[in-house]
Amino acid sequence: QVQLAESGGGLVQAGDSLRLSCAASGRTFRSYAVAWFRQIPGKEREFIARRADDTSYADSVLGRFTISRDNAKNTVYLQMSSLKPEDTAVYYCAAGPRSFPRYDYWGQGTQVTVSS
């Protein structure tokens, strides 16, 4: 069992940078793949980034966002730069098996708002 808690969201200006954190419980967290998603009310949840044996990004954030993890701290990060108003959403972290992109654990989300 893994519990996830996001933090670091807030209100920023277009072009700013922001780093989101996702703190995880459990000693087995390092064995999981991790990912970030985002969602705007009324729209489908959007995949952002995944880190397992390899790393992948959505085209919309490629080159601007970076996913990383610190296993010693049981934390996964999403470093965001060159933020755009279109990045405004609730951001969620998730965890699941390394062998397949399925996510069994989810955080509650953190709001990111980018003003123009």
C-alpha cells in the first residue's frame, strides 16, 4: 500500500517555473513506476510524464517539464518551466507497476494556476 500527497502548487505568471512534489509512504516506493497527470474541470485527465525504467513525456510538456525522483526521501518531483496559461490544472501524482503503465495509487492533487 502506498499513499501519495502532492504539494507545491500555486498561482504563477506565464513564463515562470514551479516544482511540484509528491511525498510517498512505504519502504517499497522505490519499486514503483511514478507518473504525473493533470485535469481541468469538465475535461479528461491528461497524462504528463512517467518515470520507470525509461522516461516519457506528453508532447504538450516535452522540453519544459522534467520528472524525477529521490528514493531516499520517498519523493517524486515535477519541475515545470516556461509555464503557460494552458498549463492551468489540478496536477496529480500516481504510482504503479514498472512493467505496465497502470496506476494503482493516486494523490489528492494540487492546483496550478498560470496567469497571462
